[in-house]
Amino acid sequence: MAVVRKTVSLPEELYKEVASEREGFSEIVRKALEEYLREQKEEKADFFVGEIKGLGHWRRKGICP
């Protein structure tokens, strides 16, 4: 897998908290991004399943689980 280097800006306190962890900063950021993308995919899938079932309108209104 190719590695990409990026510069990120974040609050100093957040960086200090992450830097004090045993895992490296890059590993923590990688895991956080993977989790974020997984959640986004799940939300999109849930939305489309609801639309397909015709429940999207009611789900968005909080009437249907």
C-alpha cells in the first residue's frame, strides 16, 4: 500500500492527548479515518435501504425505526 504524507491542523490539546497514547500518531489517525469512512458507508446504505423499502420519508421524520 502506498503511503501519503499530509499536513493536518488540529487543536494542540487533542494532539497532546493522542501523542501520549502507546500507538503512534499516524496509526491512530489511520484507524480514526477508517472508522469514519465505515460509518459513512453504513449511513448511506441505511438511507438507500430505507428509500428502497419506501420508508425513507417516515424514517427521516423519526416515525419509523
